[in-house]
Amino acid sequence: MSVSEIKETLNVAIVGGGAAGFFAALTAAEKYPGASITIFEKSHKVLSKVSISGGGRCNLTHDCQSVSELCRAYPRGGKELKKIFNRFDTRQTMQWFESRGVPLVVQDDGCVFPAAQDAQKVVDCLVRESHRLRVRVVTGCAVDGLSLSGEKWVLINREGKTVPGRFDKVLVSIGGNPRKKSLSWLESLGHITENPVPSLFSFSIASEPLHRLMGVVVSDVSVRIRGESFKAQGPLLITHWGMSGPVILKLSSFAARFLHKAGYQTEILVNWINQPNQDKVSEALSDFSLTHPEKMIAGHPLFGLPSRLWSFLIEKTGCDPALRWGSLGKKQRNRLVNALTHDLYSMDGKAAFKEEFVTCGGIRLEEVNLETLESKLCRNLYFAGEILDIDGITGGFNLQAAWATGYVAGQFHA
């Protein structure tokens, strides 16, 4: 079938009205004018996750210049995404939205937001484009099954009834869901799914004294799971339940499966100053003791640490806060070095991070043609977004994967 024939005859069903589904629908509508494209969304509101993402501001991508660097932000699927990002990268995402009336700004940390700092601007843009391109949107329709009628796909809703229409191609972009049973209808088609588990969450810490530091932010911390290879670096926020911030979210993402298996009970080591060389830390403390012997230890935080945290660590080592630097003994100095670089805490659970809700797991990537994102098992069945076993760290990477996979899948090659 030629492209010109497809333009007039193609009937497409997009299952899932999220970022990937909308982007796939718009891509297909632009490529195949005259084709019939319908988005089926189970809720009564489309793009609900986009509207509250990034604290309601929508961190829609990341200002990452290198595809190789970009792929390193994905604990699962990074290698496979390289081929997809070479076709639709962060530059193209930014150009797409700005050319359609959504000015963007890039923060110092590389996160990209609408200049209006309002996620609704992104939602309005996508909805506006769907109207312009005559993409049909059906809400309140939960698709829970697929079957073939000849060479056409038939959609089955949650009540077991057939959804009106016969479709040449179906794209599934229902997002992530931590309940494996939600994927059973795709497994019935022969697909094997990776067990979905939560990603991007903060850590509940049992230590009550730490909770007194709620609101303290440390800009450059390294954190690792004791006895494991999982580690991360970045800003850390102490909360009333434990720890959050970019470094914890990144660690939770890379260690998602391990932490799930461990029942979210493990030990983590915090290097508050991100300095792995303890000898250098000890030397810095000795030098300060020599140059400022009369100053009190508790009153002069080093390494740029917040005063509240510094006092907390001093207390934790058992040092007298009134002790002067010149009186700091070797054993006391070693305890302080250890508190700064190997501070041990027990994780006793997880907590949601604001509006972030990402799931790792889903359709195995080896069961999908990465050139088209078409199923290798079912002809004319495509996948995009978080339903694939792809997920990224916080910072706009998950939405970038949604735009890129939606763009590639939305080509619907004949």
C-alpha cells in the first residue's frame, strides 16, 4: 500500500491519552492527512499526568546536547533509546513546542520548562494541535482487550464489549502501572512483560533525630546502598519522613528493582561532602584546627555544609559542641571524618515524591522492533511511552522518552 493510499484509508486507534499517545496521534495525523485517528482514554481527562508534572510546571525535556549522555539518564532502556533519540532528540522536542506557540526556558540544571511555568500551556498546545489535525478523542473508554477480525484490530472495553470500529493499526500508550494484572490483556497476545515496580521515590528513614533537620538542603551529596553497587550524586533534601531530592530520586530509579525485592528495607551510606578520599577530609580538619585553634567546632561549619546539619553531625560523633578546634583529638577527628563521608542510615520504606509517579517494567524491548516500535509478535500493534520497559531519572527525561517514542511509533510504516 502506498503512502497516498494510506492517507485516505488508514484507521488508527491510540489506546491511552497521555503524552506518548497524543504525540503519536499528532505525528500520524501530520504524516497521513485524511487518515482516521482516534485516541481512547480511560479517564474523563486527557494528559492528566502532564498537567501536574514538574509540580504543575511540566519539565517537558532536558537540555542535553549529546544523545549518548542523554541515554545514560535511563536505568532501563538507555541503550535501545539511542536509536530512537537519533531520530527525535531534545533539540527537536524543544523546536516542536516552540514552533507551536509554547516558549521554553532552560534552567541552570538543564531542565526545560514552559516560559510561563505552567504545565497547562503544554496540555493546551497538544489539545489545540489535535483539533487542528482532526484527531478524534474519546474519553471515559477503558480498553482492556484486543482481538483480530480478519486483518483488522477490534478493541474491547473493560465491560467486555466491543468498541465501535475496525482498526488497521493500534498503538498502546497506557503509561506505567505498578499492578502487573493491568498488563494481562497484552500478555494474552503473547507478550511477556517485565514486572512493573515503582521508580522515582523518596526514602523513609527510621532515624528520628534526622527528621529534626526537615527542610535542610545539601547541594552536592553522594549516596550509595551499603554492600551494593548502586550510587548517585546530587542535591539532597531532608524531609520530615527522611530523604528526598534529586540524588535520592536518581538512586531510587537505578535501584528500583533491588529496593522492591528488599521490601524497601536497606541501609544507605551518605557522603555529605561528596569527597571519597577520607585522608583529604582528615587533612582539611587538621589544617583548620591548626589555623583556628580557639574557635568552637559547632560554630564553624566546614565544606559549605548548612549549620544545622553540621551541628547534627557534631552531636552524632559525641563531641562536645563547645569543644574548640585546637582541642580536637585524633579519635574525635576520625569520628567526624566518618560522619561526613560514611554516615549510615536505615531505610524503612518509600514515599511518593510530589507528583512524580513513574513505573519501571512493561513490554520487553526485545519484543519490539526499535525501528518502528511495532510488536514483533503482533503485526500492526505498536507501543510508545512508559508501557515499554523504559524509564528515566527525574529532570524531564521521562517526558522526552514519551515524545520520542510517540514520534517514532506514530510513523506507522506500511
